[in-house]
Amino acid sequence: MNFSSYILGCGGYLPKKILTNNDLSKKLNTSDEWIKTRTGINQRHIADKKQLNSDLGFEAAKKAIKNSKIKTSSIDLIIVATSTPDHTFPSTAAKIQGKLGIKKGFAFDIQAACSGFIYALSIADNFLSNNQASNALVIGSEIFSRILDWNDRSTCVLFGDGAGAIVLSKKKKMNSGIISTELYSDGRFYDLLYVNGGVASNQKAGHIKMKGKEVFKHAVKKLVSSIQFSLKKNKLKKEDIDWIIPHQANKRIMDMSAVKLGIPKSKVIVTVDQHANTSTASIPLCLDYALSKKIIKRGQIIVFEAIGGGLTWGCSILKY
């Protein structure tokens, strides 16, 4: 196996305010049982009104850098994957760069909806492999609570706020790293999951609109096929996978994908029950949880996978 970069450390941040299913049932025609049965979600975290996306990302970044045991000044690339930036411009990444006091390198945002973290990971890996950076900070950060219609129970129960970050470093004689990343998109399906607002369309932030049943069907099929392709491409077998860290959108999608892959559900790490769908933040938040609980160990094979609006989807296989 050839590696170009590897994960030095990870960090996550969740806002203090917790909104439970029971809290939502007091305002909507729903119930704790209805939400849990269909999604696996128990609660979600909601950002304070004064908090910005960059505030969440900054907290996750500080923890990731601390856990990586490197100096903040050694970071020379910051990529933030987000659909809920502080401003149209400048980028949220540039703001986090400023908050961290980093004065070198470069920073930018990317937008691929819920697949954004995997896209950002692939971009950072390529910059490192081409010697255009040495240590990359890759962040997924979202405040989806501000683009939800809180009267629409089909969407508002699904999402939460949070941020996760990793430090990715160039290969330094370690038998670990990113093995392969596969990225896909198909704009024909843009109207299955989108936000009905935008700078050029109506100058509003808008609200999330989703055709849930259609997204579910596409998610299982596309995620499974992308992982199968990547395994074959890298001469790996499903038995080689130690852990799958999915985008935490819906437990039923995660369960069915595991069944289709022929992989035990016990190998799928699930945190959607605690923070709901945090979009780009969900994979690094889940990784941070798994590392804090010492579930994942060095040398193990891990699969990241996600699907989001676009439609966009992809997977990354790495040896931690």
C-alpha cells in the first residue's frame, strides 16, 4: 500500500444546548418513539444565537491540534467543509485561521453538502502528496438549525449543530494513512435534497427541502457500490475492514448499507443518537468519539462514507 498522508489527531465540539425528541414533541405532531424508530436519533445539539460556524470549527480545531501534539504554527493548510458559513465571503476557513493566529499557508471552504468532509479530506490529501503543504487542518462545521423550518417535522427532527476536525500530515515513515478516496456527484438529482434559498436566487438563507424516501434509496445503493469499488480497486476484502464510520444521517441507512455489504453491524460506529445529522461534522465527530473511547486502534482499516445534496457521495479507506 502507498500512503501520502495520515491522521495525526482529531477533535470535536458540540454546543451546550441539547434539544431532545420529547422537547420537539411539545411543539410538533411527533413523538420520541416516532423519531427514534425512523432515524435512531434521541437528541441534537443547538448552537447559541451568538455562536457562529467559525466558533464551532475553532473549538474543534483547537482540540484536534492538541490531540495531534503539534504546534499550531505548523499548520499550513486549512479546509472547512460547510453548507452554513458565517458569511458569503470571506471563507469560514480564513476566519478560523485568524482565530488560531496562523499567519502562513492558505485556507478555503468547500461545499459538497453532507459529503463535504470526504471531499475536503481528499483535497487535503492531494495537496500533501504534491508537497504543497505539510500539515492540513480539515474541518467539518455546521449550524443547520438556522436553515431548518421548525414547523416541518420531516426535516427539523433530523439535524443538529456541531463541528469536527482532523489534522492530516505528510507521510513520515509510518505504516498508515489514506489508502484511497472515491468521489462522485450526479446533478440530475439536485432536487431530492436542497435548500430553497441562495445569494443569486432569492437573497435568502432558505430552508432544507428533502424527498426522504428517494434519498434513502439512493443513499444505500450509492454508498454500497462506492465502497465495493474502492475495496476491489485496492485489492482489499470486506473482511479487512475493522470499522465503518458513516455520515451520521439515519441509522436505518447505516444498518441497511452494512447488510448489503455483508459487514456486521457491530463494525459500524454510530453516534447519530446523540447529535443527529450534523452534515459535514458527523464523520469527524464520530471519529473523535471512537478515539476517545479507544474503540479504534492504530493499524486498523477504517472506511468513511457519506452522501449529501447534489447528489454528492463518496468514501475513503484508510489505515489509521
